[in-house]
Amino acid sequence: MESLTFPLLRVCFPLVLQVQLHQKTAYGPIADLQRFGCHMRGVCHASIIFDCDSIYPNHSGYFMARRGSMTALGQLAEAIALVSQGQPGHIVDTLIAERGRKIVRNPLWPLMRPFLYTLLRYNKAIEFADDVAKLSGFQCFEYMSDLLRLDIGVTHAERIPATGGFILVSNHPTGIADGVAVFDLLKSRRPDMMIFANRDAVRVNPRFAEMIIPVEWREEHKSKPKTRETLQLTNRAVADGKVTVLFPSGRIAYWANGKLNERPWKTSAVGLARKYNLPILPVHLTARNSGLFYWFAKWSTELRDMTVFHELLNKRGDQFDFLVGNLIPVEHLDGEVNEVTKALEKHTVFDLAADSNATFSPLVLPRRDETLVSRSL
């Protein structure tokens, strides 16, 4: 954690840090910083202090300087010490803490927090969460759509079935904004959609369950009741003939070798299609996150995951381009489930990107009588 903390401190603010490896009584902002937790546990603790010559000129030991005599750096130090500690109990703080457990437990977290919160637009995230908390599920998506005003480009929108249930699968380049973009894609033609998404959404507003089939991502919080709820909502969506939307990777694409790379797809889409006898509509999505997201990802998965709200709110006006593929009949999904999933991923992520008219090649050719039955339907 130390290798991550100190580069962050140097990036966040240009103050000279020095490590004092012995007990010393401190007053003023230094004492405030220590009281807020900027110390290491143990008999010989390391307390992070600022270079006092640059903060309090002509100082003699540690003392509380009058504000009028403090330099700009001194005032900044005091501001850091007195900064708000967030909004205890607010869902945004809870989600940040869950995604960055090691970071928020670090003794330097109170020092880093104001800079990270400013960088990650914490106040906007609070405002967003409070605004959607009182809306219906569909209104929540309308709110996000209006907030972001994404520039949606669509190739072959006519391939989206006007009636009947099907599973829309897509690559996952950015995160929450991908779900908003799919909402924009479908809302005029198929507003009867249900999107498999992180259960955290219903913690922000339980009525998200009107539009979302929640999936628990935290291993320690998975349970039979939650799995049962996911299954019940899926059954209901299929019975009602709704569109079910799934990002089979379950995780945001990562940056490597100068390009975005989709994470391996899980078998869930193929499994659901087979179980419910539903066709799959492959959709390729072109979009990306900010450079900050990919930079954080190089240092720490926790820092990356803490940017969840930032990477939603910074998408205003961004371009999201969809290539809608041809509907894949369920009988074309026969074969070993892992191999079929890999073929579906390749078709959606690579083949459609290269040719919007690409067709999915089944691993196992359907029997002629099955094909005739499918066509008659």
C-alpha cells in the first residue's frame, strides 16, 4: 500500500513530506492531521508532517500560527485537517468504502480523501444519488439519460425485434454508462427492457429493480435469497416477453497494448438463451473511459473501482456507437457451453466491429427439421 500512497500524495499536492520516526507533540494543523488518523500503529510510529519552514516561516518549534501570518500552504494544510469527513451513512460513502477497503483503512486516508473526492466529483455523486433515490426505475434511467445526453450512433437499428423476448448481449467498455447507452438505444423501440446489473443500484434506490435484475458482485454477500430474487425477476421478465440485457463479461474492459480489451465472457448468456429458448441479439458497443480510470487501474484495482460514479458523470455528451448484429436463433447455440460462449464473444467483440453484416457461425449445425420449425415460427 505504501508504494501506492506516496505517489498519490505527490500527485495530489506539491507539499514537502517528511517522516518523523519518533514521538513528538504537535500543535495546530499537524496535531489535527494526527488526530484524524495520520499515524502508524505501534510504539515507534511514523507521523506524516509538512516541512514547517515552508508552512510557517521563522517558526520556533510547532505552534498554531495566526491565519494572517500563514502562507497559502499553511492554510491548505489546515484545510486538509479540518475538511469534512464525507457524509457518514450515505450510500455513496458506503460504496466507496466497500470498493476501496484497503485504501480507506490506510492511516493516510484522511489526508488523501479531500483530493480524491474532489478529483472523483464526490459532491456530484452525492447529488446524483439523492436525486434518483425518489424516482421510479424507468424515471431513474430517464434522469441518467437526460443528465448524460450521450451522443448515440446506431448501425442497423432495424434489426432490433419490435416484439417478443430476446437476450441482448454486448461488450462492456465503460461501466454504468453502458447501461444508460443501451437504455437510449432501446427506449423508443423496446422500452420493456430488464438489464442485468450490479446489485448496488437497488441499494441507491430499491425501485431500480423495476428496470434492473440485480446481481450480487461481492462474494461475501452472495446468498440463496439474493440468487432466488435474481431468478424470480428473470423468470418474470421472460414470461412478460421483455428484452433482457446482459454484459456477459461482468466486468469493465481494460486498457493494454494501446487498446481496450474485453474481459472473458461468462457462460450466462448462452445458458439463459438455452434455458428460456430465447434468441440472442449481439450488439457491439464502441466507447471508452477516461485516462484517469486506466491510470488508476495500473496502480490499484481499488482506486479503479472507486471511480464508479466519476466514470458515469464524466460521460456527458460522449459518443457511444452501436453496431446491431443479426438475431441468433437459439438452435445455433448448440455445443459445449464454454466453446459457444467464446464463439459468441468473438462474433460480438471482433466480427461485428469489422463487418456489421457478419453472421454468427454455429459450432454445431442445426438439423434440417429444427431449422424448418424455427423458420415457421
